Amino acid sequence: MRDEKGFDQWADGYDQSVRQTEEADAYPFAGYGAVLDQIYEKICRLDSRCILDIGFGTGTLAKRLYQDGYEIYGVDFSSNMIELARQAMPRAHFIRYDFSRGLPKELDGLAFDAIVSTYALHHLSDGQKVSFLQELLNRLTEKGAIFIGDVAFETKQQLCDCKKRYEREWDEEEFYPVFERLAPHFSAECFSFLPVSHCAGIFTLTKNQTA
Ligand SMILES: C[S@@+](CC[C@H](N)C(=O)[O-])C[C@H]1O[C@@H](n2cnc3c(N)ncnc32)[C@H](O)[C@@H]1O
């Protein structure tokens, strides 16, 4: 499992390495741009101003929202990722914190219109994902939504097929979210999955209604 030092080392080359895998339409980043584009469009359709990005990295998605005038909060444990994101978003509120411990106290009392996380929550086990998503639900405004984009699958079988196809590259230390595993923990009308590529998709989670 890549720790904060691993992400510090990856920070400078991160955008380029994502682009290369994405262009090859290969695991793990096939569909990366489409995942971010679709989350961006979903947020634009909400009546939202205040966004929290969990594991924002170099800030590829957050930057677009920042440039549109959204108020951006973010949590990431890599100082080098934070530094790169801060250069592009000087007025954003970035907190260095390990989200496997939940949310930092600096965010206490705040509510967000949208909470996003792309290619980061696979660092949590399934049990941790469920608890963390429940914690995030409590931080949403009434009509807010959580959008999770990641290496992700609708079924366990699809994950197994992908793992077989990418046997040599597969990262055994990452826990990719699978809709049929997570769905029993949330009410059906508030939780949905949209496949975007053969190895990526977007989960949407709301308090009351589908975003
Ligand atoms: C693969 S990058 C994704 C970056 C960005 N969201 C994107 O879509 O390109 C994962 C990011 O999550 C951060 N991250 C991973 N595990 C974390 C943890 N436990 N706590 C805080 N940040 C974490 C890493 O530092 C890194 O910036």
C-alpha cells in the first residue's frame, strides 16, 4: 500500500502517469478523464457552492471547480500533492490528514453541497469505506450529494474478470469498490453506480433523493 511518502514521491509524475495509462485505455486509469468530467457535470447540475474533495492529489478535478468560483475544501496526507494543488488553488482550504481516521477536526461544523473523491477511497477496506461514507453523509447539506469515482465495478465477477485480464499489473493492496458489496449498507433510492469504462465507475450517494 502506497503511504504518504509514496504519494510524495509520485506527486511530480502523477498527472503524466495517469495520462499514459488512460491513453492506453488500460487498468487502472482507463476512463479517468470521463470519470472526472461526469462528476464535474453532476456537480454543476446541483445547486452547490461548497465542495469537499477527499484525496484531491494534484487537484485535477478541484481545479476546474475552483476556477468556476466554488469554495474548495480538501483532505490529503501527501505534503507534495498538497503543495502542487495549493499552487493552482491559493484560496482553497487544504488539510493534511489521513482520512483512514475519518475527517479532521478542522472540518467540524461545516456542511458541503458536494463531497467528491476520485481514485482515493480504494485505500480503505470495505468496512472502512462504509463507515467513512456514513460519516460523509452527515456532512452533506440537505440536497447535497457524494460522488465517488474510482477503479470500480458493479459486480464481484466483473472485478475478478478485470483482475484476470491485468494479472501482472493488478495491485493486491488496493480495495476497489464493488457496487453489489456496498449497496446493502445504503438505501436503494439513495445509492447508485454508473460504469464509465471497463475498470472505472461513479458511485452517487445522497441523503434523500437521487442527484
Ligand atoms: C491516486 S491519487 C488520486 C488523486 C486525485 N483525486 C485524482 O483523481 O487524480 C490518491 C490521492 O489520495 C491521497 N491519499 C491516499 N490515501 C490517503 C489517506 N489515507 N489519507 C489522506 N490522503 C490519502 C494520496 O496522497 C493521493 O493524493
